[in-house]
Amino acid sequence: MTKVCILNYGSGNVKSVLNLFESINVPVSISNDKKEIERSSHLVLPGVGAFKAAMENIKKWIPLEAVEKEVFEKKKPFLGICVGMQVMASNSLEFGNHLGLNWIPGTVCKLATESLPLPHIGWNNLSSRKKSGILDGIDEELDFYFVHSFKYELRNKDFLLATTEYEENFPSVINKENLYGVQFHPEKSQIAGKKLAMNFLKIR
């Protein structure tokens, strides 16, 4: 049975992510309880704010050992959103140098823009680099909502599914095995976000 567990470490968009999955009529909860994590088929890590604070709160509030068992041993689909994606990196250069979860090796660094303002805020599309079920039915006509100043530089480009252009092309969807990450906010992306969420739930 499909059931979503949204991991909660105090990120401001948790309720919006809950609303997204409720809108597609799937059982969903916000929980860090080990039993609830074990009972769930899909895990989601939302994210708003700075990398360092996110990592500190993740270590404080989320039972990482239990999550890693479900993700790496049981291969449950995992989706990281915005900062929830970035923390899967090896490290981040946002306000210093901070270690991440190192689930998908790479470094989070500032967007290289000169003529465009930071943060990158607003609607933008995706350019697919690789076929994947999470992008089924999503083309360059669909826009997603972004709010960020930093990008995820992957060490292995094989894990890149889609990019987005904001003066430079940056990774907007990444994937390694059952791990998925999106730089945008599907919970704020209306029809496009709902489509991506439904695609994620089809992954087994």
C-alpha cells in the first residue's frame, strides 16, 4: 500500500507538502516516529532555509539511522525538496563549509549569476537530460516554482535528470537509484507539482 511519510525537522513548508499529497488522495503523515517511517512506502524531506541550520535540525530531530535503513536496505523511494535535496550532498559552501549526508556525492555552491538577481525566485521550466519515471508527462511547457541562491554540483553527472537555466544551467532534478531530489518546490508548483508528486508515488 502506498503511504507517504514527510520527515519533520522544523522546515517551514511541511504543511504545504502535506497539502500537496493530500490533494492527490494518498495516505500521508508528518512524522519522525520510527514505526511510522517503517510503515511508509515513500519518504519525503522538505526544505526551506539555510543548509547548516537544516543539517543541525535533521541530526537533532530525525532518526537518521532508521531512515537510512529504509532507504538503503529496503530501497524505499526518497524525495528531497529544495534544501531537502541539497543536504544529500557531501558538503555545502553556504556561509562556510558544512558537511551534508553524502548520499549523492557533490557540493552545494552559489549560483554563478552576474546580470540576474539572487535568490532565483519564480517560475521556470526543466530541460530533461535523461529519461526517468519521475519526469513522465513533464515537458518544457510546464513551469515549477523556485526559491534559492545555491545549486547542487554533482560529482557524477550520470545522476542528473534535468537542468534549469538561470543565467547558467543548474541541476533541478537529480536521481541515484531510489534517491530523488528537486531544487524547486512542487508544493508551490500547482499542476506541475501535482504531476511530479504523482509520478514519485508510482516509483517502487
